[in-house]
Amino acid sequence: MARMIPARPRSGANSSETRIFDAFAGATASASEDWIVLHSLEVRRHAAQFQGEADFVVLVPGRGIVVIEAKSPEYVEYKDGEWRLDRVPNPGKSPFSQLDGSIRSIRGFLKQREVLTGAEPIARLVWFTSLDRHLFKNAAPGDMQFFEWELAWRDDLQHPVKTIQKLLDEHDAWYAAVDGVEHDPAVMTAEHTEQIAATLLGDFAGGRTLADRKLERLDDEGKLLKEQRMVLDLVDQNDRLYFDGPAGTGKSYLLTQLAKRWRLGHRTLVVCWNLLMADELRRTLRNHRDIVVDDLNSLMLRLVGLDANPTDAGPDWYRKELPERAFAALSANPKLGEYDAICVDEFQDIAPFPAVLDVLFALAASTGAKLAFAGDPRQQILHPVDAQVDPFAVAKERVPDLVHVALGRGLRQAAALTADIEKLLSRSFGYRGHHLKAVGALNIASPADPSHALAGALKELLTHHQAHDIVILSPFGARNSLVGRLLAAEHFTKEERWLRDRLRVESEFGPVDAPMTDAVAEVSADAAEVRPSSVSPAAPTSARPTPPLPKAPSGRVRWGSIFKYKGLDAEAVILTDIGDDAIAFAQKEGLSWFDILYVGLTRARYRCVVVPN
């Protein structure tokens, strides 16, 4: 996809500019991968007025430059050399005169800076985003003030790359035959394109820090999530809800918003299995002390009066023995529960285990308690494929009047990134669209030396994101992952030292989750905390846990397993250890390799790099 500068529409952009921006930002054509699209370029050294603005400047390596004027009139007509654009600020002003002024100014500025050779093709395009092509009335088709191929329409928003390519084809065909006009698309090398972009942006681009860009992204994400609240308004009269949808459709957000609504006059519990997810829910609801937030394992331990799980606890302890003891405690003393409202996130994690579900429903104060669940059947990576269930069907069996709320609009991940991931896995995730149109990209690192590939990927991501907004994930746990082995090594190269200096010295993913299966105990647990069933094939049998090290300072890159980070997200993600060893391990344990990749890849909001081995 094209590189958008800035990464989102400018504040105050009109509807036509926003539509064109979203069209380019969402385009996935490989032909536009090296394009640069500048939006709302202020032309302070304007050739015809005090200052002006170019709505879009598209820099296409090997082809040329396109300057775009965006318009959204209700009606447009061209007759006797005069334009009439209904319902725009200057209805009689020619859009091409505005373009010509911007082009003269840009050309003059770049020549003054000795950047242009003079042979760069510079095409112009007026884009009417509110009208279809057949609505245009051209009463003077032979007029030489413009060509009709210099016009674009609403239906062209579906194919912005093809629109620009067609324009440049027509522009080349015409001007290549005109004597006395320097016209050479070959001068638009990738390096020259970057030079032009840097010159046009000048110091303005350098003034925006990574923190500034993050605040802009958070602002966009927050607006999208707030819009999602209308879903709750539509189901406001229902007290039994199941939010179902692929990763990043706002399930957890809706669940926490529902908890805030239900807490008034009701004892409310928000619960999940994943420890990190529980911490995130606590942070989200930190201003609502009357809402109880917990992970199910900790909750069950308190019910039976234990401070911790047995050191030799296996999967049966977590999915059968502890839940049965907790259920017995609730049966003997119902006051230990008695919640009027219960919200369960990542329900697919516990759906296969009846004993855990018995505890969950025993926590309700009555059969009329408010209940809400959120889940994604593809994220059952804690369970072997033959143990997986339909989470909604399981919940519906226990709650017959449960209302199914299907979510399909992506809110968390950039549309272009999702498209790249679906293409990589050759499968659709079931999204019905995406609201986040910001820049996003998936890259596959060279399958050379994994440490070298990881260093290269991290260096590139650090130019776009702050260190603490980047997460490195692996199918393996701390002992056997690429990062874990790198940090445990006694000897390392200069490049590996650079990596070590930027990585947290131990996994920052908190305590180990209670394992549902032996496979997860092995993959996602540190040996010091959970007894693994076997040793991963990614490391020799003599592998030892990383020795305890001092706490790393803040501002370093986090790392850990895909299993522990399930349900969470980060601006940028690097997936390591993607290869035959991990595939073989997943097959041996009966886990779905596709689902593991799906969960790992969908943790990234804007950028993701896969490091194969």
C-alpha cells in the first residue's frame, strides 16, 4: 500500500478529502507499495496568492507526480469555458485554475531547491467524490482547457491505484508526442521520489515526534470505539448478551462499557481466564471501584481459601479439581458469590470445561442475573482442535434466552494490515469492513540468521513506534523462544548486544496463566513456575530457565508468548520462531497452527513483521 503522510486525514479535512484519503490508505494493490501520498500540503510560497494548499500530491516512482484537487459538489457543469459547481464555496471558480497554481508553485519551489531535473511528469486530477461519471455535463467537449481523463469520480474511489495509473498513462501518451516538452518518467527513481517528498515536507515532518504520532493514533482509535457504543443502545433492553466476532471488533470494549451501565444498583463482576487480560480490564475499569475485576483462577483460589496453585499442579487441577472445590464452597455459602451482573471476556477459553462453567454460573445471585459474554471461536489456542467447541452454543445451552450480537467491523487493526494477513494465510477472517484506515503493513523478514532478521525488523519499527509500543511474540515460551535464548546466551555478537540492550531482560507478561492443557503448559510457561509435560523441540533437553536478572528500565521492548498475549494488542508486533519446529510442535500437541498464527498476527494494530526460521 502507499505511504500516507500524514498517517491520518488532517483535522478539519472535508468529506471529499477524507474519502480520497481513505481510498488510498485502504488500497492493497502491490503496485502502490512504493508510492508516497502527501495530504493537505500547504503551499506557502504560492505563485499566484499569499498561500494555498494542494489537497493531495501523489509521488509514483517510475511514473511521475500527480496533484489532486478534491471536490464534492451536488452538481457540476462545464459550458463555454465556465465551470459551475453547486454547493461549494466558490461555485464559479475553475478547479483546474487552483490546480495549476499549486503545480506552478510546487515546480518553482523544487527547481529553486535544485531538486527537479525538469523532465518529471506532473499530472493534474480533479476528483469529484460526490458524483458518478454519467452525471457530468460537458457542453464543450472539444475545449482544450482540460482533458476528460483529468477528471475522477465517486466510483473511482473503489480503485484509486488504477485511477492514478490510467491518468499517468494518458498523460504520458499525450506529452511524449509534444515537441519542446521535457518528459521522462524514468527520472522518477525511488531515491528521487524520496528526495522530492522530503523537500516538500521540509522541517514540518521533522517536528512530529513518535509520541505525537501515537497521540494521534490513540485519538482516532478512541473515536472509533466510542462510536461502537451505539451497539449497546440497540440491545439496551436485553440482559443476556453474547458479543461474537473476529479479533479487534470491539468485544472487550463493549463488555466493559456494559459493566459500567450495569454496575448502578447491581453487584458486578468482570472476569476472564487470561492473567494479562484481567490486568488490562482492571486498568480500563480502574475508576469504577464498585466493579470487581478478576481472573477465574485467582477467584477460585480465594473461594477455597488458597493463596496459590500447588507447585505440581497439572491441567486437571485447573479444569476439574479446583473448580469442583470452588463450586462446593459456593454451594455451602452462596454469599461468596451473589453477583447481580457478570461479564465474561474471552469466553472461548473456558467454554470446553463444564466444571469451570459451573463455578461461573454459581457466582450469580439468582437465575435472573444479568449476563454478558464475549468470544471468538478462532482464538481457542489453549485447547487441542479435538477439544474445541462452539462457544456461543455452549453459552446458549446454559442461557436459553441469550441474545447473539455479531460484530464484523474491524476497529483495532489497520485495514491494509488485515488485508495483508488474510492474503498471507489465504483465508478470510469474516470482517464486514474496517473503520481504521490508517497506514498498516505486514512484512516477512528474510529467512537468514533469525537474530539478524529480528534486529533489522526492530530497527525499522523503532522509526515509527516507541519501544514500549512494540511487542515480540513467539509460539514458544521464555526458555525456548528466539528472544529467551538470546538473553540467556553467554556469548553474543555486536548486533545481538544491540538487541539485548533494547529488550527487557525478562518476559514482561507477568505470572504464568493457569494451563488448560499440557501443550500450553509447555509452550507458554517458564519452567520455574509450571511443570511442563515435555521439552519443546525448539531447544535441547538440557535447556534451563533464564536465571533471574534485575528489572529492566522502562522504555524497552516487551516480549513473550502468543498464548499469554491473547486478547491484547500493540501498535507493532514481531512474530519470531515461525517455522518447521513450531508447526511440528503444534501438530504433535493437536493445536491449530492456523489459529496460533491468526492470534499472533491480529495482535498488531498498525505494523507486523514475521521472522521465519
